[in-house]
Amino acid sequence: MVDRGDVSEDADAVLIPLQEARAARVEQQVTFHRRELDLILKVYGRMVAAGEWRDYAIDHLKDRAVFSVFRRTSEVPLFQIVKDPSLARRQGAYSVVAASGQILKRGQELGRVLAVFENRLRLVKA
């Protein structure tokens, strides 16, 4: 058995009060994780290829993360993909919001929420 000495002599150990750790966690910004960004950027790439979207912006705020999609940079966003963890247990953390403020889709899973951008059947005149 190896004697490691007194624990108080360990220079690498740092004691952090639980209140400080919780406060630091609360102050962090909400961000999109890599897998979430992969799903969003797949949809974005498809819409850019279709010529419908041209620019985007990502905002990481204290209460939510927002991926805004623009037709032109100088305009208001066409759509916003929002991650709001405070709504996770109620309506779902993810939502797609139109430029008018109308929530197009909301849910627990980002993939299902992004399905609102899938190709829809359109009326074609012959």
C-alpha cells in the first residue's frame, strides 16, 4: 500500500463550493451542440442549393440559442430555429419561428422540428 500523505498537502486539489459551481452553470450561455448543428446545417445546405436561403446567423444567449436564416443579409430573418431548454419539459426545447413570429413547429426532437422544411406537395397548373 502506498502512503500518499495528508490530503491537505495535495497542491492539485481545488475545493469549489457547491453554490459557486451552480451559479457558474446558470450563467453559461445556451448553445447548439455539434449534432444539433449538423442537422441544422444539412437543412441549410439543401435550402441554399435550392436558392431559397443565402445567409445565416447564430446567437447564443443566456436563455436560448437561435439559428436565424436570411434570404439577404440586410433583411429580417425568414426563419429562426430556436433552442430554449426552459421549455423542454412542456412544449419541447426546439421550435421553428417564421418572420411573422408564428411558431411553425415545436417539439422535443430537433430532427422532427426541422421536418417542417421538407419538400411539400405544391399545386402545379398544367
